[in-house]
Amino acid sequence: MKPESLMMSYGYKPALSEGAIKCPIFQTSTFVFNTAEEGKAFFEVAYGIREKGENEELGLIYSRLNNPDLEILENRLCLWDEAEDCAVFESGMSAISTALMEFLSPGDLLLYSRPVYGGTDHFINHFLKKMNIDSVGFRADEDFDTIIARIEATGKADRLRMIHIETPANPTNALIDIQMCVAIKNRYTTSETSVVLSVDNTYMGPLWQHPLKHGADLVLYSATKYIGGHSDVIAGACLGSKELMARIKGLRTFLGNMAGPWTGWLLMRSLETLKVRMEEQARNAVEVANFLRSHPKVSRVYYLGFIPEQGNENEKRIYAEQYTSSGAMIAFDVVGGEKEAFNFLNNLKLIKLAVSLGSTESLAEHPATMTHADVPQDVKEAMKISASLVRLSVGVEHYEDIISDISQALNNAS
């Protein structure tokens, strides 16, 4: 069956919950063992003392380790990306920071794409530096040889342990070639050390891009966005092989940043409509992007759907190989600067002025002074995050109403 069909019931047995058609919220901290021997067996596997037996059925221990809502949710999330295992967190940054901390040690080097989400940028350039973990960034328009030269110039190429990319990039929709990053990973992987490639796939959600199929080791999500999709829950997710996810889940256990049962239940609720929501948002985005492209008060539109006709050959190739949709995220430059961009945002009526994305309602924000405020000005300029740039997350409202609101706000922008 297709994932959208399995979202209704996969991993859940009504007979174990009084016949309830939907998985209940298991609001409990701990679980009862039938015997002491059973408890011992569960802990041995949970703490890696031994491997699970071939036909061994593991039970529940404590909600910091496992909980029915999270286990069923993680099983369902694996279906979209065809991952072996998944870990759900209380936020997207929890997922990202846990992955980075698990695979990086003091003295190591991280390679990452720019721009990335402002929170990720801050964690890399502030927190990891405190841990004596260096980083080097690269732009979407830089090729393999240029990036290799950047890595070698650090003098720590032999300590490269992780590559973290975000594609499409937030907020400019710049495309990063996953297979090129795999080639970089392979160049620096040795028999003694492995380089881990993680991809933040939040902009595309589980539908429109599948990084694991292109050679990534981990795929990360702010599940707050499309997976949750209703602006009512904060969550994150990380998916990959059983081997790597065992390490991620191990650190999650001791950091204590797993999602709670309410969060798990809300995300399961949202997964049932994920495909229909995302497809409607993508259809709306086509109409909105075409309107913006022809408006005299918009100087440039950053939208994946324009790449086949306007992108360079490399962008066209990446788009054709990696993506199944143009998505529902649009960025555009208002003619003028910060004043005109702010006037546009302040005059919106239907579209809400708020950060986040991928929800049922349309949202707009100003990256340069909001989500990416902490990014150095010279980096923002190099990444085209200008004072006139507005980021738009297209919702499920009727596209004519979204366009009407944008039109009247642009008319009042100057």
C-alpha cells in the first residue's frame, strides 16, 4: 500500500486498546513489567548490553525511552522516506543539535551549506565553537573542486566528520546537490573513520524529496512544519539506518529531548492529511508565484517551479534528479528596501505575519531581521538575504484570496 493509505492504521492494533479506532494518548511516565526477568531483558537491549533476539518481543519501559504514541509515529514516518528507523524530538532544533553532537567531537570539522535556518546557523557558529568544533560553509553555486579547496584550506581536512546541508535552502530556495555531497563524503571517509551526511529536508517535507535515496545518511525535519502542519505543535524528527539511529536514540535518551505522547498523537493526526495538504499548498504556490513574477513591485522571485525555464544547467539537473514538486515556499524581493518590505508585511490581512512554514494558513516574514537576524551581514548579502526579501509559506486557502491579499499589500508597500 501507498504511505498515504498506511497513515491511517500502520503500526497500531485496536485490539490492544479496547478496540479504539485511533491510537489513544498514552499519558504515562512508566510501564509495568510482568516479571523481573522481563524487566531485565528489556533494559539489556535498551542500553545496548546485548542485541535483541530474532523473535524477541520487546516491551515498554519508561516514556523517556519509548512510548506507544512515539513508536507508532516513528514507524509511520519511516514509510515516506523508506528509512530503517526514526527518532522524534520535541523540536526541529532538538533533532538537528542531537545529530550534530552525536557525530562530532572536539577538534572535528563540520562542512555545511549556506544559507541554513538561522537557528542551525547559530548552533553551528556559536555553540559548536564552544565545544572546539570548527566549521566551514559553502554556497549552492560552488562546485566540487571549490568546496574541496575550502576544506583543505582549514588545515583540518583529516578531521572532517560530518556534512550538514539544507536543500532547498531557507529562505532563498537555493539547491544543494546531494550526490555531490556524497562524493565529498566518500573522499574523506576512510577505513578508520566515516563521514556522516545529514540533510535538513524541512522545506520539502516527506513528500517532495527523499535524501536517503540519493545517498544521505540522515534526513532531518522540523516536524512542526508540514508533518504537523497546523501551527499547534513543536516537534522534530531524524531518520536513517538502524545503526546510526541507535546512536541518535541513545543520545536522545540521556539528553531527554524526545517528544511527549501528546506531541506524538498530534503528529499522527496530521499525517493522515499530509499528502492532501501538501499537494493543495503546492498547487496554490504555482498560482502565487506566477502572479508575483509579473507584478511591477516585485523585482525577483525565488521559486523552484521557475528553475526548468530560468535556472542554469546545474540547477536544472539537480531539480530534475532530486525533486518531485516545486513545493510551497516562495521568497521574493519587494522593489525598494526594508521600509517597503515592512509596509508590505504590515498591510497583509489574510496572510499572517509570523515565522514558521508549512502550515494550513499562509505565513509571511522578513528573513533578514527575523529568522536570520543572527547571521552576519556580509554572509546575508552573499546569500541574497537582502532587506527587501520576504519569505512566503503558501497555505491551503483559495489561491485567488491569497493573491488578492498579496496584491493589496504590494499596492500599499511604497
